[in-house]
Amino acid sequence: MPVLEIENLSKAFGGLKAVNNFSLALEEGEIVGLIGPNGAGKTTVFNLITGLYKPTSGTIRFLGEEISGLPPFKISQRGIARTFQNIRLFKGNTVLDNVRAVFHPRIKYNFFDALLRTPRFTAEELRVTQKAMELLEALNLDKRANEKAANLAYGDQRRLEIARALATQPRLLLLDEPAAGMNPAEVRHMVQLIRFIKEKYKLTILLIEHQMGMVMNLCERLVVMDFGQIIAKGTPLEIRNNPVVLEAYLGKGATVA
Amino acid sequence: MKLSRNTLFFFIGSAIFYALVKIMQFNGILTPYWQLVLDQALIIVIGALGLSIIYGFTGQFSLGHAAFYGIGAYTAGALDKVYGNGNMLFFFLSLLIGALVAGLVAFLIGLPILRLRSDYLGIATLGFGIIVRVGMENGNKLFPVLGGATGMSGTPQLAQFDLIFILALIIILLVRNFIFSTYGRACISIREDEIAADVMGIDTTRYKILAFVLGCALAGLAGGIYAHRYPFLHPASFDFLKSFDFLLIVVLGGLGSMTGTIITAIGWVFLLEVLRVVLGQDFIDWRGVIYALILVVSIIVRPQGLFSGKEFRLLVPEQLKMATGKERTYAGFGN
Amino acid sequence: MEHFLEQVLNGFQLGLMYALIALGYTMVYGVVQLINFAHGDVFMVGAFLGYFGFAVWGLPLPLAILLAMASCALLGVVIERIAYRPLRYAPKIAALISAIGVSLFLEYFSSLKFVFGPNYRVVPRPFPEIQWKIAGLTVTNIQVIVFVVVLIMLILLQILIYRTKTGMAMRTVAVDHNAARLMGVNVDTTISITFAIGSAFAALGGVLYAIAYPQIHPFMGIMPGLKAFTAAVLGGIGIIPGAVLGALIMGQVETLTSAYISSQMRDAIAFAILILVLLFRPTGLLGRTETEKV
């Protein structure tokens, strides 16, 4: 059974069709890239999957169950996590608390345990903190655990967003331009990081990215969007030479050297 | 419940403070007038902590906090006045009911309005506060005991410093425990980025309502105590100007800081009284002017508030100690 | 029936005066995203200055009005410069607190004996009240004057905002300060001008209010300010036609409630209506829902 099945997904904002007839199936363990020029509707697809928008038509099935129409927090609790194009960390919180905060739905104590500081509370807080620290260690952020997220370097912030997403124990991870604004060395590190977490946490990954080096290296197959629609699907090699794709990115009559 | 080192220090510090107050009472340094001021300060601390939860920690801009303070005051006050007979147990019961009623009203009004965006939520809560005030002024048409526009008197004055102090301590501890738990973290994440919190699995609607209900219940509790310490309740004490007072305290203390709220609440109450004393009869008219100037200057000098985001170490439960490098020790995690 | 229509006219009169105040709130919010709580007190200062002008110093009414408007325009600019500009790029709540402080300052300072004094003052009518019977309705000259004056001011404001460079500057600053700067707009000056105009309008409202409801005192601005602010939000904060619409609604609701239900309930009902409207139109009647880009 595919992890994610999207069929004929459309989203219209008034007269504008931001996403039109989008279909995609993700098998477990795949890394699929979603690429296309700016404004193609890629982030809108992410917003639809994660429940921030309701589809105008079409279905989204996650692990066999329909999720379109569910509120975002419920979708998250089912096992879909994401990062954001413009980093959306909890800036006033520490690095550690950014990660610990999202353990919330899986916390095993209740309100009164917290107020009265019962042993159950203590044990669970310890467990959560340990798990959070393990995640931070895996992403090389443990040394900064007590720093305010706002004070982190850009690359660290991006990694923290990933750590926070991983803390929700997802099956499916949606990464929205994780390498935006990075230089080639940083991009290489990000590629390694994504491979690493995919293996370690057994993830299926859908990736939006403009950095072609990363996309070609990492993704097993690609989906190309333009003006809200899928214009091509295939392996990186196929897509590279696809004239429709080239035209979308570079305009009519362009060739790639 | 194990007591961590910080909590222990907190208790010791409180005990010392209590002892000091008692000594000053005994010596006559603490006159009944200033005792009242101190009690009022502690009551305001409880109420302000409520708004701190709602706005400082969860980011919900409420301009109607005083309405819930008033609901608690009138509910507890009227109940005890009519049924109480000076019974201490009933007194506590009336406080509890006052807080519960305030919380219930908060729940009912919060359900529809908490989805409003910040400025609009502010105006809606402001409007609600005015509706409540009108209710207080005209409540005597339904329940004559409530007194109407001229106010209500007759509540047994059962709240004294000892009691108020202990209640304040308990509330401070409970609020601290709430904040430094997953519930507090959920609320803070809502303040920081509601959309991200939602997408990360936090039921933002539920926790906005929870924070609002808790905060308003605290206001109601504070109001109930107030009714038992001041012989006279007047609707004008619970209008939007009072809501502004709570807001000032929370903002000037620093959003997201319990310490800031507590210290600023106490400081603010004492400031107003000190101004009254310092200015004396001749210049009492200037009290409002000077107060306003202090306010404007304070916020310009320190827009983020006194303690923005920081807490006194004594208030923070023992965090897990994390050493950098390979070795990691988890120090005893108590309450 | 006549009685009802007369109440409607009264409601218009009140609503138009609220509109003058509400416009100041909404214009200022548009350019600096600040709810200027001191605005209602500028209204009060305007009322007092107008009173001093025509009732104490014997100036002709138009001159008194001009004096009040000019002085309050200056007052608004000074307030912005001292109490808001330092906080312009600080968290918004800080400026709000400052506004509360300024409001309290204006109220308490005016209460001092050597300023306006804390007492109520009765304002003698600068001209006799004339009533006409039109189609069975009693219409007063005050109502007509308020109507005409406010209409003229609205037209002038429209011209200013949509047909002058200053107005374009104001609209630009309302969208994005930095972009406006890059386009050569002097953001500071534009904001000052906005405050000046808003305050002048409030002052005019104050004088008209003093003439129509002839009692003034230093705390008179609190409730009208609150209601005008509510009206601005009701119509959609930052939207000029919204401010007028909201104000007219508030005026009607208040007057009709006062006449037909009870004058004590009027505030409660006005705000209850506000809450109801917000529940169905969370960004106000004419407001646009801003969808946040994720």
C-alpha cells in the first residue's frame, strides 16, 4: 500500500486554480522530489497535504485513510511532518524546547500530574528530554540545546526545524526547500543529513527544492509542476532532458549546455 | 513529590518574607493601611498571573480580564454574604465557586471569540468586559443582593494576610508547574507560531481555550478574595480601565515571565500608594499625571518589559543538567 | 413613526461625530498598526479648546473650531513624536501601552486645576438652536450642521487620500514602510501628517459634540473614544469607509437602544452587536481576510 496517495487534487482560490488535477503515489521508503518554477503550486500541495488548506476537489489518502478535511494537528498526529519554506521555528523558545514542545500529543501524563509534579510527570519529562536530546545529537545541535532558537545560525535553524519535525515521529516527511540559501558545501551536508535521517528514522520523503544538484543526487524520481499542474514525471535523468521541463524553467527555445 | 533544590529555596524565601511581614506587623511598622496595600498586591498578583498565562504565555490578547475578576468577586461575595454566616469552609467554597463561574463564562465566551485575530480579539474581549460591567450595574434588578450601580457590600471580610499569602504561594507554584510542563510548552508554541504549532500536532484551539479558561478562573479567584478583603464592591472597579491595569502589569513585567508579572504587580500596587503618600494632600492631583508619565517612560525605555522571557532561578524547577561533550549527567528532576 | 425617524436622525448625528473620531483611529492604524488609545482624549482637548474659543474668549465659532483643530493637530504630532516613534519598530504591544499612558496623562493633566480642572463645565450654545418641521419630523439646525460639516470633511479626506501626493504617500506607508522609503517617501513626515489630520478631525468632533451635548469634562473622551475605536474595528480597522460605516452603526444602535430599550443597556447592546459582527466577519464588515502565506 502506498504511504501517500493523492488523486486529482485541486485547489482554487476564487478564480485562480493554484493546484489542478495533481496526482501522486508515494511508496514506503521513497524520496521523491517535487520541483518546478516559483509559483508552480508546490508549497500549496504541501499545505493541502498537511491540512492548512482544504482541497476544492480530489482526495488525499495517507496509509490508506482519507485525510483531506482533517485539521492540521490531527494530520500531524497520524504521522505527517513538514518543514517550512520560511523557517517557522518557535523563536522565543530554546532549541531544546522547540523539540520538546512537539512531543505534546504523545505525552503520557495528564494535567494533574503536571500541576502536582507526580512521579509519573517526572519520569515522562525525563524520557521526553532524553529523546529530544538524542534527536538534537543526531542533527548536531545538542551543544546549543539551551540557546534561543532565534539566535541560531541559518543552517542550524534549518536543521532544528528538521529535528522538530522528526520529534513528531512521522512516517512521511515533507521538506520545503531545506537547502534554500545554502552554499554548495552546506548543500552537500544537507544531502547527507537527509539520507541519514531517512535511513535512521525509516522515512518516506517528499522534497521541494530548487537546488538541482541536491534534487538529482537525492531523489529517486521527480514530479515537475508548473502553473498548478504536473507537467512531467520520471527519473532525474529523464527529467533533465525533458523539453517541456526545460521550457518551463528557461522559456521557449532554451537549451541546457 | 520530591522537592528540588530550587523549590526548596522558594519555600524558604517565602517563609522568610512571611516572617518579616509578621515582625513588621508586630512592631507597628506595617500599619493596617499598608497591610491592606500588601494584601491587595498579592490579590493582583494572582489575577495578573492569570492574564500572564493568557497573553504572556499563550499570546491571546485579552482586554477583558477585569470582567472575570469582577465575576469572581461578585459571585463569591454574594454567595458568602447570603449563605455564608462567617463559616470558613463556606468561604473557601465561595472562592472556588467564584473561580469556577469565571472559568465557565470564559469557556462560553472563549469558544466563539478565540479564533479572532489579535487586535480583533482584544476589542471583542473589551466589549465583553463592558457588557459584564453593565450587567453588574443592573444585576440588582434580577438579584437585589448584588447592589447595582452603587455597589455591593456585606460580604464577610474573612480574607486576611495569612490566608491570602498562602493562596498566592500555592497559585504561584501551580502556575509554575503548568508553565514548565508540556502544557506550558504547548501554549508557548501557540504564542510563537500558531500555524507551526498546529502543523506540529498541537490542538491550538483546545489549548487557547484552556489557557483562557485557566487565566480567567485565576482572575475569578483573585476577585473572590478581593470581595472578602474589601467591604465594598463597586462596578467601576471592574471595568476596562482595570483590564488595562492587568495588561500593563503583564507587559511591563515582560511577556512570558512569571517573575516579571509577580514583581511588577507588587511594584505597581505599591507605586500607586507610595505616590499617594509622597505627594500628600497638596499635590494629590498630580498622582495620575506622574503615574502616566512613569508608564510612558518605562515602556519607552524598556519596551520588552522588565523580565521578558526570563525567570528568577528560584522559580524555575530544576532543569535537567546537560554538560557539553560526551559525558552527560541528568541531575535529579524534581518538581 | 415620527418618533422613530427622529431617533434615527439623532443616531446619525451621534454616528457622524463618532465617525470623525473613528477616522483618526483607522488612519493611524493604517500607517503604524497602532490603536491610539489617546485619540479619544485628543477629542476631549478639542472640545475644551473649542469651548474656550467661543465661550470664554469670545471668538467667532469658525475661528474657535480652527483653533481647536490646529492645536490638536499639533498635539497629535507631538504625541506621536515623543511617545510612539521611539517604539515604532518595537513589539506592537509596547506602543499600545504607551498610548494608554498618554491617554491617562492627557486626562489627569487636564484635570489639574490650572489646566481645565476636574469639574464638568456647561457649554453655552454658540448659536441658538432652531428646529424645523420637515415632513412631520423635527429637525434641528445642529443636526444639519453636523451632517454638512462631516460630509464636507469626508469629501476633503477622500480628495486628499486619493488625489494628492500626500494621500498616496499615506497609502504607501500603510502597506510597507520600507518599500515606501525606497520609493522616496518620507515615512516620518507622512506618519506625522496622518496623526495631524486624524487629531484635527477628532478635535472637530469634539467641538461639535460639545455644542450638541453641552457638558464637557476631562474624562469625557473615554467612552466616545472607545466607541469610535470599536466602530473603526467594526468596519474593518485601517479601512476608511469602514470607519464611517461602523461609526454610523454604533451611533444608531446606541441611540435606538437608549430610546426603545433602556439607556443603561445601550453600551452593552452596542458591544454585543460588535461581538456578533466579529464572529461572522472576523476582520470587520469591510475588512479583507488576510491569508497568511505559509
